[in-house]
Amino acid sequence: MGGKLAFVATCLILVSGLAKTGLAAELPEIPPEVVADYLHAVIEADRTFYTIHVVERMQKQGGTPASETWRKDKTTLPLPAQFLREASELATLTGTRVRYRLMSLWPINPQNAPASNSERNSLEAVRLHPERSVSGTVTIGSQSYFQAVYADRAVTQACIACHNAHPQSPKHDFKIDDVMGGMVIEIPLIKE
């Protein structure tokens, strides 16, 4: 832990020094598409790790199950979708306005349905071509965001079993590697 704090402190000192010398203005800006791709890689890796090495392992070994009711039932774990939602909410508490969430054409939770025709079209596009993200600019409230949608695939049998058996699921025939929905990443475009 001390090593991480020292690294962060060193980075802050370097950035501060660059800003004072004017060198920060000479650094190239990173396009929002690239930032979104970086964020997606990290978020997806964390969620996949949690799904495979925590949720699925616990289920196979008869340990603590994942459940929708994990907040009330302290003997259960959050589902992978809840893990992602909670992590996104924690990230916003740090002051960042980057947002990420899951959505689906077949949501179990109605909050995960597409919020617009544009989001529905993006989900259809990643369903047909999961190797490509769909991106563009959206306005939410008075804020402009770069929005990228990535295919969200069934990575484990635990994902499939939960969605296929859930009584509120509108789709019950998912298979491994099927596109179950999309991960949305939204990056504010106006500098603060």
C-alpha cells in the first residue's frame, strides 16, 4: 500500500511540475475513444475476474452464493452486474464524472434497459458485431459526454444459469460467449 501511495505522490509531483513549466501543454491529448477503450479493458477485466474467481468458484465449492438480495442478506455476494454498478457509483464519489453501466435488450432489472433509441441501436450494433464498439456524443442534462458501448458477453456458466433461470428474464436461451447486452462508458467532454 505504501508503494502505491508513493507512486501516486510521485505522479502528482511530476504533473504539477509539468504544469508549472508549461510542458503539460506540449503533451498530446488522448482521444476519448482511446480513453474509453482503456477504461473498458480495466472494468471488463475486474468484472470477469470477480465473476470467474469469486462468484463461480464459490458456487462450485458450495460456498457463499451471489444473490440480488446481497444488501439485506449479508451471507451472499453481489451479482457481477451489481458489482459493476457499485464500483461505478464508488468511482463517482471520487469526483470523477466518468460513468459506466450495463444495459441490455433483455434486462432482468428494468433500470438496465436502453434509455433512448440511440442506445437501443447501439445495443443492436454490438449484438451483430461484438468485436466493434459503437461511439458518439450524447447530452445528458446539460453535460456533453463521449459515449461508447461495448458488447457484454456471457463469460461463464454462472452468467448463463442466472439469466436463463431468472423469472424476470425476458430471454432464457443464452449460451457461452453470447452477447447479453452492452457496457456503456460515458466520459464528460467539457473540461472542468
